[in-house]
Amino acid sequence: GNSVTQMEGPVTLSEEAFLTINCTYTATGYPSLFWYVQYPGEGLQLLLKATKADDKGSNKGFEATYRKETTSFHLEKGSVQVSDSAVYFCALSVSPGGGADGLTFGKGTHLIIQP
Amino acid sequence: DGGITQSPKYLFRKEGQNVTLSCEQNLNHDAMYWYRQDPGQGLRLIYYSQIVNDFQKGDIAEGYSVSREKKESFPLTVTSAQKNPTAFYLCASSNGQGSYEQYFGPGTRLTVT
């Protein structure tokens, strides 16, 4: 089956620090990969995505590169801000041949940025 | 603005009662989903629908029911058979093509006592 594993949290960093949140996956078929962010009490927002090997998704200073050889999609940001404090979810979808039967999510990583 | 709405944001019910959570989208998406979120568990798929008048069970469908009579609407009923209904429920939609990225509503927090 499909699964996503991401580093346990909470991850606590100081403002302007470098961020890496690890994500690895197993998938039957060729997955698309996503990072979602959830602020307290809210739904999930798509942060970035990549649909094929070596693609780099980027948004709001965050980046992640689809690494097929290591089945990874690590999230990085060069300089975090207090406003980046949230829960981050790595996810994948595998729907060859059409159809959309839902995303598989990791358990989420709670990021806390201290001023 | 296009988006997904869920109502209400907070819902309280007594044990043994059925409760229906609303989800509406105006994104013209074909596919809609319901997820349950518990602390430390991530999101788990309850039901999904790829087209009107059709839906499939997800990973944790027991104790839940859905309908999809209109493209825009995908209500979820939490029945009295659901053993641990207290959770945060998220609705999402997708255009059902390409990378299948999903767009989420703001969620409904259900508390059953």
C-alpha cells in the first residue's frame, strides 16, 4: 500500500534559522507529492507540489525536491519566521489511469518558531 | 471567491444522536472527500465521491454515511454507531485530474459527550 513517514515533532527553531522537515514515502505506482500547511483551528492549505522525479516545488520561500531514488520529498526553508509556526503535512496521491481516490498523509510535523 | 465551506465550525451533540456535517464547494470540482483528524494521527479518509450519485468508502467508513445528490454538496452523517466521534472533520475537493491536489474547507470540530 501507500504510506508517508515524516519526522516527529514538535520542531522548535529560532527565527531566521534553516528549516528541514524530512518526508519519505512508499507508493504503488508513480505518485504526485504534496506539502500542506495547517494553522491552528483551520483547514489545510496546499503549500507546494511536485508531480515527477527531480521536480522542485516552491512557494513562500519553501522548497521540496521530488527524489525518486531515495523516495523522499523533504521540505526546506532558508530563513523561517514566527508566522511559519504551523503543522506541516507531507502527502501523496497515486491514481494511474484517472480517478482520484484520496490523498495519503503523514502524521504531520508541528513547527514552532521562537522570536 | 471560489472555495469550500463547512458548517458549523463547532458542533456539540449528545451520545446516541446522529449528526450531519455540511460541505459545499463552488469550485466546479467533480471529486469530494471527507477526512477525520485526531491529534497525532494525521488525516484519515472516511468517504470520497468522484461523481454525483456515486461514493466509495475510505479507510475508516464504519459509523459514517454520505450522500452526493448535487455536485456542489457532500454532507457527512456521523451516526450513533461511530464509537469515537469526537474529532476535527475536514472536507476537500479536487478536479479529479492531473496531480489530484485537493483543496480543503476550514473544518468542523465535533464534540460528543
